Amino acid sequence: MSHRRPAALGVALCIAVVSSLVTGCQSETVSGLAIPRSPVPPPSSSRTAAPASPAPTSALKRPGDCASLVDGLDVRGQVAQLVVVGVSGDNPGAAVSVVRDNQVGGIFIGGNATALLKDRSLDAVQAAAKLPVAVSVDEEGGRVQRIDDLDGEIPSAREMAATKSPAEVRALAADRGRRLRARGVTVDFAPDTDVTDAPDDDVIGDRSFSPDPNRVKTYAAAFAAGLRDGGVQPVLKHFPGHGHGSGDSHKGTVVTPPLAQLRAVDLVPYRNLADYGPVAVMVGHLDVPDLTGGVPASISPAAYRLLRTEFGFTGLVLTDDLGAMKAITAQYSLPDAVLKALQAGADEALWSSGGRVDEVLNRLVQAVGSGELPKARVQESVTRVLRGKGACS
């Protein structure tokens, strides 16, 4: 997903970070490069200091056992934890209402409006929740930024890799993470781990660190570590690789090279995922020949099996935007797309367009009741979501 600055697309997941996910003070190795765990002081800047981090306001005060917490939710409460709903950045009251009325697991702030990111407005969103809410944005740098009007711009991934060392990128991402977290953001849909040498303004283009997959991993790992240093959960995207796709999934179907070619290039950054530390992974709307059977990876069981088995990923997996990208919307209604994604193996389903929450949750409750969406599948994902948010252990 990319919600770009006005020069490009203007649309647009989700785990609240907790202290146990933030790195400590040892050293860590990122793709063979030793990088200090303790945050490197950010370079001097004319920007104002980040505002103080808001105190937790959720009704849940202390993590407990996940199984008992999941069992304590009714079916609607469980499936609500598996959706991430777009909200407008210019209407804090509407965001509060979405959470208060539906108890959704996460919200996504898209567009360029910043009212929801100022004046501790997100405190009221958390106060309306019975469980912590994941608050997510797209903050990659370059043409995909959300707080540049508030805290200044950061370079694109391509420019970072060309002009900075991995340690410098980690320091930059740590500073950005602190600023995001102080504004109430807990999840950043970044870094982009796609591999491409396409022109800067291509759908991925300068959002990619490099056409060299090993260099992509080195810099993406540094950026992810920095976000965690700042208290924000990183999300790698777009599995299984958008860099050599046939087009833009905002506009229609995107076909990637065959799986063997992806394994040789685009999937290289996903090898040894433990190298990144705690991260989530976003699955793109990518049709992979000889893998997904002509459907987007985001709703393909085979794509999730690939991530879980061959790549051994045990963390939280979410979809790219199901509500504003024609690779999905041209074929499926929103409730059906969300259901298909969860059936396929996603832990969280995202739609940036917002609205239709009752309609989606009603469809999911119906699917659980009929057996279309197995209860065990729901409970597995709810457990991952709640653990990721620090609601239980």
C-alpha cells in the first residue's frame, strides 16, 4: 500500500508496540552488519523536539493470559480485533466513534490531514477502547509520508541507501519512530522490502532501497530496528514482492514473475526473517504464477503457507488495502474480500476507505457461525493480534 503525497496517489495496519518489543541496549547484527542496539542520537535538526509520549489510556491495565482474554470475547468481539479500519485524519471525533461503537482492533490514518495526530487527539481513541487499539500510518519517507507537515521530511528509501550508512538510517528511523509514538501512532507500514531498479516515480520506484536484494535487507533491517528503538512496530511490505510486478495494484491486477524468479530476487529479503527482530508482514495483492492460482496473494492460502512454512514466519500478517485497490475491489465486495483474506491466513484485514464496519463484522460473525471461517482460525489470529499489542502474554 502507498498513500502518496499530492503529486501521486492520495489514498491508502497493525499492532501496538509495547515495551517488550522495543529493543534493549545490546548490539544486534543486521544482515551481517553489527549495529548498536542503543539508539544513536539523531543528527541535529531545526525541527522541534518530539512531544512527550502519551500515557496509556486503555481500560486494560495489565497483560494477562491470552487464552482467557480471547475466550472472554464473544464472536463479534473476536472478529472485530482482526480488522484495521481507515479513519480520516481531519476528524478525531469520527475516529473515536469507530472505536467506541465497534471495538475494532486497529485504525489506519491515511491522507494528508493531521488533526488526529495533534493535541493528543489519539488519547481519546484509546480511551474509547476496551482493549488497546493499533494506530497505523504509512511513513516510509520520500513520497510516502504522514507527519512531514508536522515534523519535517525524511528521504526516500532509495536516497537513504545511496547517502547513508545502515547505522545512520537506524538513527533516522529511531527519531521518526519517537515522533510517531509521541503522537499516538503505534504501527508504521514500513520499511518497504521490495526490490527494484524502476524509475523513482514507478509504483515502487524510489520506495525500494535498492535493486540488490541483500542491500534491501540490510537497509530495511536498519530502518525496522530504528522504528522499534522509537517505540513503533515495523511492518515489512509487500510480500511476496511487488518490485517486478506488471503494474500498480491500486489500478488493477498485478502479475509477478514466476515463483522461482521471486525466490532468486524478490523473496531474498524475507529469508531468515528473525534477522529483522519483531516485525509484522504485509501481503500484497499480487498474482504469482504457479503459486496463487490467478488470485491476489492477499487472499491466497498458498501465499500465506509460503510465508509461514518456507520462510518460517510466526509473527502477525496483515493484508494490503482491501477497500481502495482495484486488484481487489474490481473482483470482490469489501465483506467478501475481508472474509477471504482471513480464511486464507491473514491475521488482520485492512481497508483504508473506512466505513462499512457493521456490514463487515456481520458477515464475519455469520461466517463463523456457519463454519465458513473456523473458530480456531479466528482465535489463532486474535491471539497474535492481542499479543502484538501487549494485551496478553
